[in-house]
Amino acid sequence: MGPLIGLALTDMVRRARLMFALGLMVALTVMMVMLLDGYIRGVDVRFQSAQPRLVVQEANTVGEFAGSRIPASVADQLRALGASDPIPEIHAVTGSSGSDAVLIAGVEPNRYRELDPYRLVSGRHLATDESERTAIVGELLAERRNLEAGDVVQLRARDFRVVGVFELGTYLDDAAIVPLADAQALLGWGDDVSIYIIDVDEGLAEDDTLPPGLVVAGRGDVALIEEWGPLLDLMAASVRLLAVGATAVLAMALWRLAWLHRLDLGVLRLLGFPRRFVAAFLCTQAVALVLASTTAGAAAAWFIAPSFGRTTLGVTIVPVVDGAVLVRAAAAAAMVLVVAVSIPLLSLQHRGVRDLVQRDD
């Protein structure tokens, strides 16, 4: 078995240019598959962070993200229905265009940290009774606007002093969080808010409807992702097509490489070596090629993923290359390997020794 494995590796060295071309094709495919899968994973991470609380918002909106506006009197209605402590927040997108849009979250300074336990990167938290307009900004917004604690950020042409930078891991990493009263004054909303956050099992359940035109939803399950469903499905289909194309090309290349050595394999069969030696030849080349190419493609995807972030409506989506994406990439590579080896292996295994030693050139 050892000499045949050596023959397979030696043949790969002799055909270095061909192997490089095949390896590059597989590596680029793996990289693109991981980046596309990373985008899908990035959307999941940013917009599907379910939490053990409920949100009351205006129906037919993406209220927890933006678009909902409800009167302050809803708080009394919720208390009457059993909600002991409805917490108001404002979530809105401001800006004159998509390129300068900023997500604003208005919160109660003494309550918001228990709702969103973020990690403070620099500076301090919001405080009550500030003498000036203040904000803490998510790390993605800070990176995009080159902000740090002590700087000034303009929201709707008003200056807010940045007192801290935070990281949460959700779409709020693109937000400027300001005191609720400042957000209401900034938007001209009076006492209106976007949402009320309530605890579960307090008389209301997910999907309940309330007058006038309100709905109860699970916190963290932002409906905006439903709008992106067709795009995500297209990306998933692209991933599958890339994998199918790479499998077909790799299978044909491995079959051709094995066929070039059919005389050697036929002689070994005449000498009494079993059919599994043919499989060893094919598997050696396939495993070496796919393993090296997959590793290179995965490393490239991990390295360049941060530079592929795209910002839309104030929210940046970056491909997330984490353990889940790596596991799916490894499973896809294993499937490619199995199919790519099986096709030429079955073709050669069904040929007799006479077919293998017969020259046709």
C-alpha cells in the first residue's frame, strides 16, 4: 500500500501546475461558500437573539428595529392586563439617506443595562440627569464614524457627546443609545415611544393583539429578517450550486488523473494486488488536494471576512466565520471528497484488467 500512496503523491508533484489549478478552484469555492454562509450567519447573529421577554409594538412594522410609534398611555393599558413593569424604549432610524443613516435607541438610563447586558469597550455608561445631551455608541458605529469617548456625534443636526463605546453582538452595535427623553425631543415625539418591553407570563403572550393596532412579539426576533428571506434563499442556492460545480470538476479531474495511470494500476492488478489499491491511489490524491485546498480557503475566508461588511439603513452586516460556519464548511468538503472520489473509483473498479492495460494512444 505504501508504494502506491507514494506513487500518488509523486504524481501530484510531477503535475504541480494541474494540482495548483485544481487546488485553487477548490480553495476559491470553499472561500466563497464560507463567505456566503457567513453572511447568512451574520444576519442570524445580528437579528435573531431571542430573549426571555416580550415586546409590545405597532402591528405590521419592524418595531423593535424601527418604524413603530405608540402613545405613552399604552403603559397603563399593559398594567391593567397584568404587566407589572412595562419599560419604554424608542428605536428609530435617522438620516437624510441610506449612506448616513443612524439607528437611535432611546432608553431609560437606570434600566437599559439589565435589558441589554453589553460589554463596555471604553468610557462610561449613561447616567440620569445629565447636564448635556449624551450617548453611548456601538463599536460598529464607532468604527464607521471614527468615534471614541469624548467625541461628538451628530444626530439629526444635534450634537451628542459620546461618553462610551459598547459591544453587544446584535444590530444595536450600530446604534447610538441616548436617554429616552432626549430621543423623544430629538424626534419630536412628545411622550410617544416605539415599544414597551414586558416580562413573560404576566397576562400577555406572543402574538396577542391589543387595541389600537398593537401586537406582542418575542424580544430579539426582529421581523426585518423576513424581508431578507428571498435574498438569503438566493444566497443559499448559490452556495449549493458552487459546491455542485466544484464537485463535478474535481471528480472529472481525479478520474482523468487515475486514467492516465491505468497501465500502472492494471499491472498491479495482474500481479495480484486487490482492487482496494486503486481506491488508495484515488483517495490519496483527493484527500491531499481537498484537505490542503479547504484549509487554504477557510483561512482566506476568515482573514478577509471583516473587510466584506456592508452597511444598509444604518446596520452593518459582516460575514461571521465562527464554529457553526466552519462545521458546515467541513461537512460540505467531506461531501465533495466522497462524491469526487466515488465517481472515478466506481468507473475504474468496474473495468477489467484488460481494459486497464490496453493502450488507446
